[in-house]
Amino acid sequence: MKTPKKSHQRYTTSFKLAAVRLAEHKDIQTQDVAVALDIHPFMLSRWKKEYREGILKGVAEKDTKVMEEKVIEQSKIRKLEKRMKKLEQENELLKKSISWASKRDKIPTNS
């Protein structure tokens, strides 16, 4: 039984250039751009390399506002997830600390 061939998504040069420009922004991570645009991070990294080497040339899409909004949203989500993880760890530590302190207070002393 043959497995169906996967169709490969073709991206326009202007889309690639817009993605590269977003990924090269100093406050935006390549990972965020890739997730927001639903492309693999390695593909975006390859496009960035091709752009640096002069292989990828042309004009970026004019209306990149939607792309930018998606990337900014993804960046915000990543920051919030990171903060949430830190807060969850702190909460767990506090729970353990309270549990340890309450157990210590219940131990009878020989005074």
C-alpha cells in the first residue's frame, strides 16, 4: 500500500523576505516568527542564511502588518509562558516550604 505523498508548501520570495526581516528584528526571536507564520524554524534559518549570502533577493511583501501582529502575539505568548513557568516553580517552592515548616512545628520538643 502506497503512502500518500506530502505536498510541499511553496512560499513566494516576497513572503520569505518579509519573514527574514521580521526574524532579524532585535527584539524578536526566530522561533517566534516561525511559530507565528506556521513554518519550521530550520526553514526560516535557511532563508536568513540565503538572504545574508545574497541568494535570496527581491522585495518583501508590502502588507506585512498581519505578519508582524502574529509575530508580536507569539512573542508575548512566549514571555507569558516563561513568566507562568517561573511563578509555578515559585508556588511549588512555597508549598514545600510551608509543608516543611508546619511539620517542624508539630515535632515535640524536650524543653
